[in-house]
Amino acid sequence: MKVGIARDGAVFSTRMQGWYRTSQKTLAGVLRGGCYNDANPSEVTSVNLVIAPNAPKEQVDQIFSILEEAGWPKSKVKVETWTNDPQKPR
């Protein structure tokens, strides 16, 4: 699963085979419940976090908190810079 934090603080994820804006509440639910494809649950097996330069620190901290609560501490999350924000990260 890829999660992105845009420079304006908006949160995106690769839910349902696309890059979509999402809420913190939805992100937390997906991390807990797994990814679904035709009602067939599949565990989240990896998390990549892409952060745009100048993304609000508060938002970054909140997302890290959500990830940690779902069993994804910083040490297990691959963190990258989102250089082409607002387009989908490459």
C-alpha cells in the first residue's frame, strides 16, 4: 500500500487500484481491515509513505501515528519524497 501526503496536507492512498484522496479515518480502517478485491480480504503486506516537500509536519506526525497504531512503526515503513506532487508518485 502506498500512502501520500501532499504539500497542502491532503492524504492519498492506492486504495482500489487507483491513487485517491482519502481521510485519516478511512486510512486507519483500511490498514486494520486489509485491502479488499471483490469482497476477498488481503492483508496489507507493505507500506510506502511518500511525503511532498513542505508537507505540514502535523499531518506527517498524524499519519505516522495512524500507521504505528495499525502495526506499522517507522522502522517498517519505506519513506520517500513525493517530487511530482500533486500528480501520482512514480
